[in-house]
Amino acid sequence: MPDTTPAQQLAHIAKAMRDIDFAMLNTHAEGGAIGGRPMSNNREVDYDGDSYYFTWEDCRMVDDIKRDPKVGLSLQGNTSLFGKPGIFIAVEGTADIVRDKAQFAKHWSKDLERWFEQGIDTEGLVMLHVRATRVAYWDGEDEGDFVVG
């Protein structure tokens, strides 16, 4: 998207992310490896540079984030009807581990009960708040790379 501002590029990304169900959340694992896990993107959010993902406190991903909060997100949109590749999005950011049920409720979707049967009261539940610092995307012939914030 030549000659566009970061805000316009972020709006383009936000629209595309509504059609993407899962993201790969990458962390810095112990020993320098990169660990990647699929996380529900919820598709019901208006992306503004912040992403929210629910998980278990006692998982390796949370341990990785405690050691190093720098994370990456990778998303890929569907191929169009005409064979054009979908959008590819790479997000660099910082993750915080949230344990506040009031914050859970703000970002909860009923579909999450598939994994967390007691909803926001599920024992051991935490929410990851990923704040984007940089976003790159490729969408057919358009591409962009911008700093968020």
C-alpha cells in the first residue's frame, strides 16, 4: 500500500485479521530455540495492535514469556476465489500475562469454552496480552512494514 500511513496500514491489517481464525504465537524457548503454538485469533476483535489469547498458566509457552516477553505472531489469510494468495502477516511484540478475571471478561468469546469449560472461572486460566511493536505484511502485490504506536 504505497503512500499510506501506519494508521491506514493497521486498518488494512485489522480488516484482514477478522477472517483469520488462528495465529501462530512464537516465543523464545529455553536454550535459544523458537517455540510456536497455534492460538485462536477469535475473529471478533477490531485489531489495534493488541491481541489477546487465553491459555493455561502452567504451560511451557507461559514459562517462555516469563523468561523473555518478546514474541512473534504469524497469520495467513485464505487464498481468494481467483487463486490470489491470501495476506501474510508477521507481528513482533511484547506479551504480558494477565490474571485479572475482569480483563478476561472483556475479551472472552463463548467459543473459548471448547477449551476452558468453566469460562473465565476455569482454574489455571491466564490471558496473554500481546502489544505489537512492529508489523509486516504481504498481500498479493502490496506489502508494508511499520512500527506500531
